[in-house]
Amino acid sequence: MKNRNDSKVSEFVLLGLSSSWEMQLFIFLLFLMFYMAIVLGNLLIVVTVQADAHLLQSPMYYFLGHLSFIDLCLSCVTVPKMLGDFLRQGKTISFSGCLTQIYFLHFLGASEMFLLAVMAYDRYVAICNPLHYLTVMNRQLCLQLVFACWCSGFIHSITQVILVIQLPFCGPNELDNFYCDVPQVIKLACMDNYVVEVLMVSNSGLLSLICFLVLLFSYAVILMTLRIRFRQAQSKVFSTCASHLTVVSLIFVPCVFIYLRPFYSFSMDKVFSVFYTVITPMLNPLIYTLRNADMKTAMQKLRKKHVAFCCHVEG
């Protein structure tokens, strides 16, 4: 393979979601509201978990705080650039900027996938081995699991960047998306990209599919155990598992669709990209808080503390 010094393309043109100026203004306002909801919703969960000692000591909410932090960061990788592009004619991104987007997109995305697997294991221990739950899921193990998620995400992301950085690009340079990602970028390489696309599928595609299947199997075991052993506590635990399964589906279905089919591009790719980078990070806070009594109680306490502090300052 040629290295990057042989590449003639110094920037990529992003075709975005629409070529109509009126439609772009409408989408800009819509996605601006989405982005504000993502930031406020996920930031609220992070602050609530950190401010409430009871939630912070709970492994489930400790992991939820990290999940919201990842969603917050993940949205910042693509959405601000997309919002800026809606207001300008030329939608371009430099080669180094493209690599940066790919790195953080896959770093945060893979870390989130592994974290969801950890959260499934946490629910499994809590339901199938409740008497030893706090002993098994101790603080040290929680820290180690989260650290392992970040490290695994880093390794996955570096492999994606290495795949792209070695490719020669001599034109065309148009990406049919609103951000840089491996499937679109490698199609622009001036070489036979069959091997590279197979490597992408074996990395991102199989990773997404295997994690998704493992998670579905894990929650199936949990629900079967719940049905057999704990009939009285079914409602609350089923609600928690249903929330987790909803989030898992929202994240993994778009990833499997995008990364598990090389050599082909479909018009639905952009829709799934929007789901993965915008809709899912926005819905996660709603899914985890609307039917969660502990989070609602903690948020009410946080609001009362804020009101009391404001009254004290004004007084």
C-alpha cells in the first residue's frame, strides 16, 4: 500500500443530508434542538449520578453515568460539524480532520458497545445471584471493567485509523454522508479495496454483530431466570431490562446495517447514521429516566438542592 505522502487528496467534500438550502435550514433547526436535548439530557444524568452518593455506589448507575458521558462525547464528534455545514455552501473536511472523526467515532462507539456488555453482565449478576451481587460487583471490579471498555475501544479505533491512513487517495473526494466514516472513505481509495473492506467487516461488522447477539442471549437468560424465580419482582426488573434492550437495539441495529455489508451503499445509510450519532444519544436519557424511580428521586433531590442554593445566594 502507498502511504499518505503519495495521496493527492488533502480534503473531502461532504454531501450532507440535503442539497436544498431551505431544507438545510429546517434540518439545522431540528438538529440544533436534538443536540441541545442530547447535551442537557446526558449531562443531567452524569451530574445526578455524581451528586447522589446512593446512585454512585450502585454499579448499575455508575455504568449508566459512563454511558451518558460517552453519548455526550459521541454526539460532539459529528453533530457540531454537521450543524456548521448546514449554514455554509462548501462542506469540506481536511484529511487529518477526517481521520480524527474516524478515530473518536470508533473509540467512543466501541467503548459504548463493550460498556453495554458490561451492563448486561451487571444485570445478570443482580438478578441471578442477588445475595452476592455487591460482593461480586465491587468498586474495584467496576473500575477495572470500565477501564477495559475504554482500552478495548482504543484498540478497535486505532485499527480503523491504520486501515485508512495507509490508503492512497487521488480523487474523487466526495463522501455521501455528513461525517467521515470508514465505509465511505475506503471506497474513494485509488486501489482495489476488496481486502480493506473485508478487514472492515471482520473488525467493525463482526464486532457489532457478535456483541449484539451476545447481549440478546444474555438478556434472554435474564428474562427466563426472572420468569422462573422472581415472580413478585418481575415488573421492576423487567422494566430495567426492557430499557437496556431498547438502548442495545437502537445502537447495534444501525451499526450492523452499516458495517456488516461491504461493497454496497444504500440511500438508507444516512438514516442509520443519523440514528446512531444523533437519535440514540438523545433517546438514551429518556429511556433510562422516564420509568426509573431512583433516577427521578435523585433528580428531585438535585433540583431541591439547586433551589435552596439559589435562595441562599439571593438572601
